[in-house]
Amino acid sequence: MQRRQGRVNAGLLLLLYQISQVGLQNIPSVTLGVLALNIFLFLNPVRPLPEVCISVNEGFYRKNWQRLLLSPVHHADDWHLYYNMISMLWKGIMLEKKLKSIWFAYIIAVFSVLIGVVYMVLEFMLVKILNDPSYEMNCAVGFSGVLFALKVLNNHYNPGRVSSVLGLQISSKYACWVELVAIHLISPG
């Protein structure tokens, strides 16, 4: 989970291009703030990734609770940042307009912390169910969990849509769950 230094960040450049295509004036304030924070922390991380990622061992046993705040806004590489922030851009534009900025900011803040807690609970359950203590050491960073929660919320507020998942037309109500399984199968790490 170590970022490569001294290389062109094609994912970051593409993200900045996509943001410019949408236009800063068309991006609601909280969404723009989340994008800016994630880009800033990608370029200027608070600490190295192994020191900000969330795990059962670090978050629960060592009581390093600051990781709940740091892990969602740090990304493993520029493509991780790109995919998460493009998703945030689209979901943020849709949801922030519907929910208004203050409520949307509150939701982002709550989801950001809650996702880390849920991650630790799920990893702890895997330790107990599979009797495999290695799950306590799995360490995660990124905004993906928050984006998944936003997708569920977006589907609630925009029912009746159809999404394409791996070429299959699926009701958006179920698409987020199918996408979650597909992502796990395609990229289990």
C-alpha cells in the first residue's frame, strides 16, 4: 500500500480534466469541497498510507481512532483517487442538489466515520467466523465505502431507474448490491 513517487499521475490529470469539463460553477459546494480535500490529501498526505489505513488491529485494539477520519480521504494511487472522485462528482451533483448542502455535508461526515466502523466490524466477524486472525490486519483506505452508501441513498431518492452492470440491465434498486459483488469478484483486494 505504498504510493509510487516521481511519476506522472495520469489518473489525477484525468480527474482534473473531468472536473474542468463539468465546470467548477456546476459543482455544488460540499461536493467540490470533498473533491478538493481528497485531491489535496492525495498530493500532501497527512502520513504514509500504512499509518492512516483502518484495520481491526489499528483502530480497535490499538485504539488509533484518528484512522476513522483519515482512512476515507487517503487513496492508494492516482487511479484509486480518480475512480472514487469521479463517482463522488456524479453522486454529489445529484444528491447535494436534492438534499441541500448542509444535510449533504452531515451525511458525508457521518458516512465517512461510520464506514470505517462497519469495515472493522465486518473484518472482526470474519476473524470469528473463519477463525482466521489475519483479517484483523487487513488495512483499508479510500472513499469507496462512502460512495457505496451514497449510491444506496441515491437509489432511494431516484427510484425506478435501470443500471447496466457488466452488460446486464438491472433495477438500480439492486444494482449497487450486484456491483458490490462484481467488484469483489473482479478485484478482491
